[in-house]
Amino acid sequence: QVQLVESGGGLVQPGGSLRLSCAASGRIFSIYTTDWYRQAPGTQRELVAAVTSSGRTNYADSVRGRFTISRDNTKNTVYLQMNSLKPEDTAVYSCHARLFPSYADYENDRYLEVWGQGTLVTVSS
């Protein structure tokens, strides 16, 4: 069984910084992509940032230049560094990954999609 566990959320003042972590554990051959999504009350979930196994990144326009996604393949962990936080960044942030549990799955392009439980980020004075 594969799990994603997020950490690092909390309360921060506007202009402050937080770093979220998403650690994958279990039967994993390789991780294809890892994304961070967020959902604020009364809104739809939106993609915040994504990183591929080769290190290519993509960001939502609302966070580009303020957030940085990175991954440590040796630890199966992805980070989201969030700087210059704004009240509108307040949301539950969830980690999502597409991964291959085994080499056979990788050879046959059978990836597993896994979600973390989410971590709350509150930006408020």
C-alpha cells in the first residue's frame, strides 16, 4: 500500500513563508509526477504546482514567482516552498502523485494515483 503524508501547514502572517512536505511510502518503483493542489472553502480544487520525475515544473499563475516545488528522489519527498504568502493562499493543500509500484507497472505504463490527506494553510494577521 502506498501512502502520501503531508506536513508543514499552519498559521502564518501575510508576507510570511511556509514549506510543505509530501512524503511517499510503501511499494514504489518510481514516481512519475507529483502535484500540489489546494481548495479553499466554497471553491473548486485548483492545481498549484507540479513536478515531473525529470524535474520539470509547472505553476499556477497565481503562485508563480512566490512558490517553488522541488523533489528529493532519494527520499521520495516533494516540497512546496511558499513565500510572500497572501490571505487568498489560505486553503487545504493536498499532495497527489502518479507512481509505478513495480518495474512491471512501469514497463506497461500502469501508474497508480495516490492522494494525501491534506494540510491546512491559513494566512492571516
